[in-house]
Amino acid sequence: MNNRLKVLRAERDWSQADLADQLGVSRQTVNALETGRYDPSLPLAFKIARTFDLAIEDIFSE
């Protein structure tokens, strides 16, 4: 699954650790999400979408 997490995070000048803290996950999880090694659970995808104030579809795509 492709995503725009790295770009969205960079636009806000957040580190992976900053985003991880906001999501309640580890920095390694954020890295795995950004590199496509891990697809988020539905609850985590909703939390990410709320964090960026976007729809899930605006962040993730197949």
C-alpha cells in the first residue's frame, strides 16, 4: 500500500518520533509505515487521518 506519510510529516516539520508520539506507536512503526513494510490497522489508519485532518483515502492508496 502506498502512502503520503513522509511528505505530510515533512510538510509539518515533524520527525518520525514526533508523529509516533502523537499516534501512540513507536518510531520504528512510523518508519515501517512510511517505507511500505507495514500496513496500518483500521483504527491506526483512522488515527493517522485525524492527526493530519485528512480522509484515509487522501493518505493511503493501493
